[in-house]
Amino acid sequence: MLRQRGPRIKDIVITPIAIVDPPLLNAAGLHAPYALRIILEIITDDQISGISEIPGTSDIEQALYEAKELLIGKDVFQLNQIRTVLTERFGSESPLARGETPWDQRKLVHIFSLVEVACMDIMGKVLGRPIVDLLGGKMRESVPFSAYLFYKYEGAGGEFGFNLKPNAEGWEAAKQKQAINPEEIVFQAKAMCREFGFKSIKLKGGVFEPRIEVDTILALYKEFGPSVPLRFDPNAIWALDTAIQYGKELEGVLEYLEDPVRGQENMAAVRKVLKTPLATNMCTTSFEEIPAGIKIGSEDIILSDHHFWGGLRASMTLSGICETFGRDLSMHSNSHLGISLAAMVHLGAALPKMPYALDTHYPWQSDEVIIGGRIKFTDGSVVVPDGPGLGVELDKVALARLHQNYIDCGLKKRNDEIEMQKKVPGWKFQSTRW
């Protein structure tokens, strides 16, 4: 007998957590000792559980409690209705709500993406199929990721802060080391690639004067050679002239240059001059911005992030738009655990085309909130989970420990500027620095 309706939402459990994060540098400042996440568990009236994960702030946590009251009793299969209810409550958001920082600050896209993944986890369990099949089916058995390098201060993060965790070995020891010059970044890259098998490399820039960062890319190119694609992200901190000057110097070296300048018009101006493809997760970050980006030619590659683009299905829609207008699609990352990584892998496996390895911060994290511990990388790739839904399950003991971290650390939102001032008193974020 056919089921007449999907399972209804009986309860929603919202758990803010804090995970250890090393002192990584970016254009907005410095990572705090802990990165904040929110874990969502949706429980249906027939006791099926679905989970998901997003970047956390106290504001988003409060909004989720408001959303919870609206969603109790909803059919998890009716995602269009769920999105409508959330949009009516929180309103549509202007692209300006994203903010100038490297991370997205919009509320609605966070909330819906979180709810959607948990609902799709439940759908997969009801149907006995992995989420990749709900997105159209598997195009690849495993999904490749890129090494993600950061300039950083010495330190392990968490309770150790700028100090070193004793008895660490291998990558756990290497990732604690200072990396503020080309030689130290090359050391970091070799250690990360040795541990995870990555076949391509990304450097997060926007931290030091451009000459230092370009020399770092050139040092990586010298060390790894042309067979290892390199990508570089100045985090939109460069002026137009700076981007053109150093972009020309890096032609033939980079796989792509990500957000060298701020805004679609500046990106289009750089793109007209350089041969290197331009990627973005800062100038075109919503469907509303795509027409203008296509019209003026602001990028070659859009770096999606299901947390910020409105979920997994929206990311598949974005893939179709990119294909229609001759753009490539890859994936942005944030400081995440295995729930988000599993969702990224399902999405990556479903994309019709995936010309570039995806970004991931996962090597920088040491905590985990899924049963069985941390997800394994083989030759830089993650095999698509074959269980129903996400294919990963929540570890309630680990969740409680990481929630206690959240209570103890006292952080309520991300503010890299304040963290940077611990090292450089008076330091201020500038939207254009060089």
C-alpha cells in the first residue's frame, strides 16, 4: 500500500557547539580558538531522525527556535511549503546582507539549508536511498577535494590557543606550526598532501602584502610543479591595479584566481585583462546577482556552498544555470565537521560536471560529531556514503562534549577582527587593503 503522506516533524533539537580551530589568518583577521557550529536534529512522528550542520551564531540559533514553532507538524517531503513558511517569517534577503567578510551573514539561507538537509536525510531513510539519488543520481563514486592552505600563527587552538598540543604527531603536529612565509607554507602543503593525498592546492591569501603571497604561490609551483593545480584567494582585499599587476605575473601558474577584488564590476575589469579564470564566492553569491554577473562577465567559476545558497537542491539549480551560461561550478568551504562534509560529498557526486576539486577546511578540524569518528580521505577524495540519507549518524556523546565547549568558551558569533587584535593591537579590517 502506498504511503499517503510523508512523516511529520514532531520535534526539532537545536544544539550549538564549539569545535577546536587553529589560529588561521585571513583578510578579516584571525580565527578564534573555537569555530561555532549548530547541529540540527529533526525527529518525525514515527521516530525517524535527520541531521544537519551550519555555521553558528547566537542570532541564527534564536532564529531557529522561531522556525521550530513554525515547522512542527510539517511533512518533511514538502520542502517547497517549508521554504515558503520560513520566507514569510524571515523575509527575503538582499545580497547586501551577506556582508563584506569572507563568510556569509545571511539568516534565511542558513536556516533553510539546515532544515532542508535534515529533511532530505529523513527522506533518504524513508526511501532507503542516499541523498545523492534524491539529487538526480550519482555521477561519480568519490569526490575529490583540494588541500586548503592558510597562513597561520603557531598554535593548536582550543584550550591550547597559541601554544602547542604536546605529543602530537604527523599532520596533527604539522598543522600547529607557524606558517607566515613561503617556506613555511610549502612545509604545510607537503604535510597536508602527504596525510590526505590531495592532488590540487589552494592558498588563502589577503593576509600579507601581495609580493609575499605571490612569492608563496611561486614557491608552491616550484615545489609541486605544473601537474598539481594551484588556486589562490586574496579574499577580495586587493585594489584593481594590484590584482591586474600580480594576476599577470601568475598567468600560467594558477588553475584559477579567486576573488582578487571586491564586486562584480571590478571582477569583470580584471577578467577582461587576465587569461587566468576567475572564481568567486564573494561577488556573485545569490541567484539575484547572477544576471548582472553574466551580463558584465564578472567570473568564470562560481563557488557554491549549500549552507549559503539555500541548500542542496538550490545548488543543483545553480549548476544548471552555470551550464546554460557557460560558467563552471565548484564548491566553497567553511570550518565544518562530518555532517556538512557528507552533504558536500552527496552534492559533489550528483553534479553533472565537476571540473575542479572542491574546497574543504576539514583537515584543520580535529573534532567530530558523527559515529565512527572522522571521515577518511583516500588520494584526496571521499567515497560517497552508501547508507540511506546522509549515510552518517549523530554521536550524542560527542555532541554533548562539543556543546559543553560552546558553553565554556563563551563565544556567540565569529569576529576575526577582535581575535586579530590579540596579536596586533588596534588592527582593523579593511575591505580593500592593497
